[in-house]
Amino acid sequence: MSNLNEKVSYLEGYLEGLSVDKETKEGKAIMAILDVLEEIADEVEELKDDMEELEDYVEDLDEDLEELENQLDHDEDLDDFEDDFDEDEEDFEYCEVDCPECGEEICFDAAIVDSEDLVEVVCPECEAVVYVNDGNWDDVLKGQEDEDKEEAPCDDPGCCCHDEDK
């Protein structure tokens, strides 16, 4: 009798054979204990089933992992890959600039600076242009000043709407 449920059933039969009176305090206590034992036995049986299922799953994962390791030819290919990764990591450089509008720190690939294509780096917070790869920061700032001037209601540089430009 290795199964807990079988042992609990045996005890139930044994108690019935002893003619335990289920109406007495002692009889009620014994029957309640048997009910609890039966629930515990059921839970343990479910846990055993779950554990066996998990063991099978882990074994399958282990087999799959072993297969992948064999495919990678762990000794040669993985070492070459790690060397390549380390070299690529050292080559990566980035630039940091602060957005002139909101002050957000912006990082971008340094290769943009040398790119032959026209590339604008835009602040993700306020969408202001923080860098244009033509090598001239003054054009970006001048463009922002021109936008500010276009918003002025008049052409008189001495009036109050131009005071903030001074």
C-alpha cells in the first residue's frame, strides 16, 4: 500500500469494522480526522502528478538545450562570436547633446556626424532639432531664431514684442 488514498480507504474500512459510533464526540472527531486525511491524500496525489509533469518538461528543455549547444559547436563558433562582439562593442561611439528647448540630454550614434546623407537629430521630448549633420551648429540655432522672429507681430525691432530678443 504505497498510495496514500489506499491507506486512507483502509483506515475508513477498519473504523467501520470497529463499529465506531459516529454520533459520539470521539466518533465525530475520528471521522473529521479521516476527512482531513482524505483531502491531504488527494492534494499530495495532485502534487505528485504536477511534479512528474514538471520533471518531464524540464527533461524536454534539457534535451532541447543540449541539441542547441551541439548545433553551435560550442568550442569554436561561440568563442569566435564573443570575440567579434567585443570588437563591435569597442567601436561604438555616441554623441551627447542637450536640447536647447527643454534641456533633455540626447544621445545619438557618432556615425551620424560623418554621414553623407542629411540627418537631423530631433529631441524625443519636444521634437526640437538638436543636431543637423552638416557640421554647423549655428544653422540649427539660427533657424530657431528665425522662427522666433517670424512669430513677432511687427517689423519694428524697437517695439516691445522684440524686447526678448535683446
